Amino acid sequence: MPFEFRPARPADIAACIDIRGKTRENAVSATRLAELGITEASWSGQLASGELPGEVCCRGGMIVGYCFAERQTGEIIVLALLPEFEGQGLGRRLLQDMMAQLQAHGHQRLFLGCASDPRVRSHGFYRSLGWRSTGKRDKYGDEELEYRFAAPC
């Protein structure tokens, strides 16, 4: 069965919250997300307003992964994939799609928070795609990584 990549819709957010709690590393429950102010209503509203665009990957009508970014700042907010779909290039595709959207919106520099522990998969994943440490930490204590697009010739 093929994978479908498409822009996220407000109706997708409940599934995205569910997936976030099922990721292999860095799972965050719906309860913890709500404590952080991230609810189905708030996330859907940010998506609907264009503030927080997202891309989802579906298979057989079921969302298996997603990536969301903050349009104004160029921050990749979250990339999540169900564990059984890891290692197939889906996360890379979701991330690259969001990066392209942010670049089209005028961003030349993107950033995200990432585990600084090299044993965590995301540590090597982002670096293998050209993301580099800024030497800073975000509000959650994660290492800040940045990606700079090459300047046009």
C-alpha cells in the first residue's frame, strides 16, 4: 500500500496527538501536551490560521507520521512517526517538505530543538541532513540545531 503525503488539516490533530504519545523516543502523552497548553483545539486553531503549517504521511487512510513548523520563526516544532514506520525515509520526506515550505515563505535559516545525547536517533538524523548545533539550549533544555539554505547564485 503506498504512502500519501499531504498538508495537515485541523481534523488530523487528534491523530497527531495520539501518535505523539506512541513515538519510540521522546513520546509525549496527551496529558503532558495539555499541561504545556497544546490541545486539539489550540493546535487545530494554529493550523487553521496558517501559524503552524504541517504535513502528514498517511497509509491506508491512517496518519502514520507528521511534521509541523512555525511559519513566522522558521522553527520545526515537531516531527513524529509511529515506530513501525521508521527507517523508510518517511521522516526525512516530511521534514524536507516542511523545510521547503518555510524556505518558500522566505526563511533562509531554520531551527529546532533536539536531544544532545548521541544515543538518541534524532541526534544523528538531523545532523546527517545538514543541521548544525548553535551551541544554545531551548526552553526544554534541548540542543538548538539550525539549518541554513545555500545562498542563491
